[in-house]
Amino acid sequence: MPPESLIALWVTLLLVGFGILALTDEFRRRRIGSDVSQDQLFRCVRCASVYTDDAEVERSRCPHCGKTNEAVRF
């Protein structure tokens, strides 16, 4: 087999490998991204517990101590 054919075969296999990696990465991102919830994050000022609640809620009671807290703003 001539060296040009071996180089072309090697480059083709390398490009196919990169294509497969790109596709699996894209599918993994789509699967992970669809599981993201729209809940708000809360941190209790009394017991420092971190918890989530519905997106529509502005204030939420801590499930551990019962203190009402505001959502964490990033």
C-alpha cells in the first residue's frame, strides 16, 4: 500500500473519530440540559440550609427550621 493511501486512511479515521466524539458530546449536552429544573434556590438565614422551591414563589419556608427566606440572587 503506498504511503499516500496510508496517510489518507489515517486522516479519514481520525476525522471520523472526532465526528463521533462531537456527536456523543452534543447528545449528552441535550440530555443533561433538558433535566434542568426551573426551581428557585433558597438559603436559610437561621440554619444555613440550602433548598429549592417552585419558580413562582418569592419567599419560602425552610423545611428544617420553618424560617421564611427569600430566594438567592446570582
